[in-house]
Amino acid sequence: MNLHKHHQETKAVRGGGDLRKKNGPVSTPIYQTSTFEVTDNEQQLRATHTDMFYTRYGNPTQTVAEAAIAQLEGADAALLFASGMGAITTSLLAVLKSGDHIVAQRDIYGGTTKFFSQWLPKFGIETTFVDTTEYDQHARAIQPNTRLLYLESPTNPLLRVIDLKRLSALAKKHNLISVIDSTFATPINTRPVEFGIDLVMHSGTKYFAGHADLICGIMAGRRDLIQKIQDARTTLGVCMDPHAAWLLLRGIKTLAVRMQRQNDNALRVAEFLSQHPKVGRVHYPFLSGHPQRALAMEQMQGGGGVLSFEVVGTGDDARRLTESFRLFTLAPSLGGVESLVSIPVLTSHAMISPEQRQKMGVTEQLVRLSVGIENADDLIADLDQALSQMGAVREHAEVG
Ligand SMILES: Cc1ncc(COP(=O)(O)O)c(C=O)c1O
């Protein structure tokens, strides 16, 4: 018996497949089919609960990707969805009912804030938003009908890091389901299940896919919850296409090496920006001076590939800066091999109110970078040339 436990790099490359299988393809086949033939109706009945019945219920290519993700997260099981928002909306509708209440940290992806504040109330589900790192506020917001604690770490776009052990203990104490959006962390940098979190969500569109070529969502975690969510996925119809699942699987194979490079590149970029006179506050968990740096270094293997910073000047200065890069591509999204730049008030947080953005601290001067796997010197040279075209200069260095 082999008792050796594989590392994340190995799980990323080898996960999901049956390693004992011989004489088969090395690459997982794409089951590009909507339905599956059976020999008789007895078999038809047996097929209903498998991944070879009808692709909205499941599909073998998808199953391999789901198994690989569950192994990386250390979760009982994982599910794929047509998008990250599909994973969030379906999962919450699956585990909550009318009259339930959610406690959610304030800094979360804008689409999630919109779902909680504008859609869930239509189903009789209310949310209290609390300051992300004020844990007493989380505890005080819990009501008798609170069922779920919703978290995100590091946060989009301000890279705040939350104490996973403390919040999972709070959820357990009050019998709440804990859910975390771990898109920015990936299982290479943090595995929330190890801290006792029940459900781990990802926009698989980002680091898991890794090449800005598909949209997908992931929910991994406790088997009893995943079973409920799977039923909801079938009913709501937010399944992933088999070809996209295969592309995702290919992306997963390089997840560990990409993340290691992106961790290194992003830290170098953050250090460069923190010294630049035309840059105000820089937000990156592993940067010296970040308010949760010690916690981040305890919980995470790397700071991730995303950082944000405020330009010295106005929102217009920030817009002009983002249009003068030669390497950083002006586009929303993150987590791909190529470096991207965006302005959160115009992209990831455009769909929420200016008041909500203000409470989060998302300003017009804030610029978000998704650092790719290019050479860090080339990326820094691009930032340098773009910043040199800007007028204003700050008075003090700040790290956020
Ligand atoms: C942190 C985070 N969560 C969720 C989502 C939603 O994912 P998707 O765009 O795949 O629906 C995004 C998208 O940008 C995100 O950044």
C-alpha cells in the first residue's frame, strides 16, 4: 500500500484520473454529448444518478475535473457550474429557504453583493453586511434565523485577509454553514477546508482555467451540502459544457506552477509600486506593512497574483494610467497567464451602489492588477513607463 501523500503540484497534474488504468488515453477524453444511450429501461433507471445519463445531470469529463478539484481542496466532493456566479447563486438557493438570514463580510465580489442585496430579498432571504476584519461585528450580527456565514479571502479588490480559523469556529458555534469565495487564494495558496470551512467557492474562470479562455464556477466541500447543491444545479440548469470542462482540466495541470510564478511576480510588482512616488496605498497581502500580513503568511503559501493600488491624483488619472500600458492589457477578470489591468469601479464593482463601494473603500483612483507569468522585470518596466506619464506625486508611502 502506498501511504505517501502527494503534494499540490502532483495532485494538480495527476488528480481526477484513474492512475491504475492501462491502455487508455493519457489525456481525459471529451464526452461531447448531451445524452447517453442505454441498452434497456432497467439500465436507464440505474443511469439516472450517474454521470452518463444526460449532461445537465453530469458528464464523465466534468467528473474527472471535479475529482481533481476536490483532491486539491482536500474536500469531500466538488461541483462545476457554468460560471462563478452560477456556483454562488445555485448553492445559496440550495441550502437556504425563505426566512433565513446571512451574515456576509462587506468586501466581496460586486456580483455577489448584488445577488445578496437585490435578489435574495425576493426569496425572503436577508443579509447583514459586516466590516470584513471586525470579527465582533460578525458575531453580533448573528440572529436566531441566521443560517450562513459568507466570506471571501483575499478580497476583491482590496486584498483583505480574514482569519479562517476564527470565523469557522464562530460558524460552528452558531451552527451556521460557512462558505468562502477562495478565488484569489486558489488551493495552492490556501485550503479553507483545513481550517474547518464547509464550502469553498471559486470563479474557475480565473486561476483554475488560467488562460482567459472559459467561464466556470466551482463549489467544493462537505458531501451532504454538495449533494443538495448538485440537485439544485440539475434543476436550475447551470451545468458546464464538456469541452469547457476539458479545457479547465488542462488548465488545472499547470495551476501549481502558474501560481508559484504569479506569487513571485506579484510580490515584486507590489514592492516596486510601494516605492513609487506616483502611487498611494498598495494592497497586497505579503507586502511589508499590509495590516494582515502576519495572518496571511500563516494561512497562505503565497500572496497570490492580484494586487491593487491607488494612484496619486483623480479617477481620470487612474483611467489614463490604465490606458498607457504596453504589456498590462486593459480588461476585467484575473488569474490568466497574461497580466491584466482594470479599474474596479468600472468593472468588478460597477454593479453596486457608490455608497456600498465607499463603505468598502473602493475608490475611483483604485487600479487592480492581475499579474501574469511574464518576466517580472518586463512588467515593472511597463508600470514604470506608464507611471512616468502621470503628473501628480504623493507625499508619503502607504501600504494598505
Ligand atoms: C472573487 C470573485 N468571485 C466570483 C466571481 C464571479 O465569477 P464568474 O465571472 O466566473 O461568474 C468573480 C468574477 O470576477 C470574482 O472575481
